[in-house]
Amino acid sequence: MTKGNSGDVRLAGIAKTYGSFTAVHPLDLTVPQGSFFALLGASGCGKTTTLRMIAGLEEPTQGTVHLGDQDVSRLPAHKRPVNTVFQSYALFPHLDIFENVAFGLRRRGIKSVKKQVEEMLELVQLGEQARRKPHQLSGGQQQRVAVARALINHPKVLLLDEPLGALDLKLRRQMQLELGRIQTEVGITFVHVTHDQEEAMTMADTVVVMNAGRVEQLGSPADLYENPGTTFVANFLGTSNLIEAEVDTGSGDEIVLKAGGGKLLLPRARCRVPATTGGKVLVGVRPEKVSLTHADDAGEIPEGRNRITGKIAGSSFTGVSTQYVIDSPLCPEFEVYAQNIDRDARLVPGADVVLHWNPAHTFGLDAAQSVFDGREGAAGVEEAA
């Protein structure tokens, strides 16, 4: 094998159909060696099917799976240099933690396991729990045992199928950081399937957003969030305000758009469609990028900012921020997240307000898409397919 890609996972034209149903449409994907890669999407999007084809638990209908230079498409699961951690953990209840982790080594006929098992238990910070049974551990500890048991076999790739799904929110967040630390220390490729956007963005170097069996967009968490390519990604990763607009002029680095009776500015580099005069564009901006000013103070808003008017329809105090819903002629439920630093007592339901933001935070999408794509199904259980 060549050194440069000895641990890359490469999927070439891989697809999976069940009768007339296509779970995964043909896709090409490369997971770089040593990366933390997340397959993210709602229930039924094909992410688990893709993971199972890498693992050898599902046979592709077409296409190939390469691990480095080796085509493993027809190899059975137990002959592939991968290990999988499932949501259920599947620990042996009658064995203590030491023997659970040692199981794979003993199965391969390795007699002297003590040093390797102890090192792996230290890696997952469970050295003092070695002689406990699984039922004596918390959910997070059991999850770490499952990871240790998978890693001790030195797989080239560790596959994680909704590994945090059974944990409560606080423990999930702790384990997100823990898994990131473990991956950094061992340096092998992690491929992680999840429907939880925060989990994918917190842990992964690269996120693949899947939708209806296809790759919707691939990139770093920050790039996907700041520069969504479709309304599905804009809505599925967090919240986006989307406004229908028309190109007024499209010369230079900024596109001038007409929306309602006003003008909005959009950086050309952040527009996903050709900016031809009279063409339609969906203008997007994230709720936390927007400032909210009472209409009486509109004269204090700096020049050069994008602005629209509206009326506060509702607000929700969340501690860190207050989340406002604004009824605007351009967007009926425009959302604004304002940090609770200096709260304006006038910003209550019924108040007239001006929404304004730096044009640099604006993105432009194809207006042929539905503004509702990606808003449904952001949470849920994992698909069977």
C-alpha cells in the first residue's frame, strides 16, 4: 500500500437499493486517513446504510469500497480492518470490563493481553473500573468500554453508529469531547453517523450532510454553517431566515437586491446562483447575526447595513439569549437571537422594530428551492435502511 492513503476510505459510485427503493443513490466519497468524519442527516437519509456498506454489513448494489489501496467491497465484515461501535454497545454482561476489552485479542489467540488492555483502559480513563461488570457502570462509561474494545484490535477505521444516542443531554456533551480526545490521541480514522447536528459539528473535522440518499453538501462544520449551499443545509444546520429577492444590479463584489420596497446587499462570493438582473435569489441570514433595534431608534443604525422592518410577534427568554420572532412583510417568521447583555425593555410583543445586519453575513441561494427544505426531521431515531 502507498503510504499517503493507506488509511483512506474511498467510496466510488456506491449505491444501495432494496427492490424498488433506493436507500443510497450512487455517491463518491473520500474519508482522509486520520480524520474525524461525520455522516449527518435525518432519519431515513441513508447514512447508516452507507456506514454498514463500509463495515461489510451491507453489500453495495453497485460501486466499490476501498480501504487504502485494497478493494474490500466483497470482503466479509470480519475480514475488513474496521470495527464498529453501536448505540447499544453490546457489552458481554457476564464479563468484567477487563475481559470485555480483552475479548477481541483472546479471540485471535493472543495469550498476553494484560499490557494492551491496561493501556486501552487508561486511554478511555477507566483503569480503576477494570474488574467491574457492565451493569455497575454509567451509560457513558459503558460507551467508553465499547470504544476501547473496538480500538484494541487496531482497526484502520472505527465506525460509530449513533454511539451517543442512549445518553442524556449532559452526558452526550461530555462524551462528544471525550470521543474527540480519544480520536486525537489514537490518530485513526473515525466515521461517525448521527442525526444530531450539534454532535456532528462539535466532534467532526468534516461533515457530510445527507438527504434522501444523496450527499447534500460536504465541508468543515464552520463552512457548512456559514456558507450553506442549499436551503436544506441552511435549515437543517441551525436556523436560517430566508427572504425572496430580485437582483437589481450585479456588478462588482456586491450584488444589490430588491426585497419588498427596500434594497439588500449580498457579497458576490456568497451567492450560489448567477446574479443576472431580474433574477430571483433567496437571501439568507442566521438569527444570531441580526441586531434588533426599536423603531424609535432607527436613526442610530449605522449606514451600510442590511435592514428590514417588522413587528415583534413573540419572544422567548432562554438565559443566554432572548429569541425573538418578528412578523415582517418580507419574512413572516423572521428569527433573531439576541444575547442578554443590555436588554431593551421596549422590545416586547407588538413593538415596531428594525432588523439590521452586516451584509457580509448574508448568503444567497437558488430561489427555485423551497424555503422549508430541511426544517422537518432535524431530530429523531435512526433509520433501519
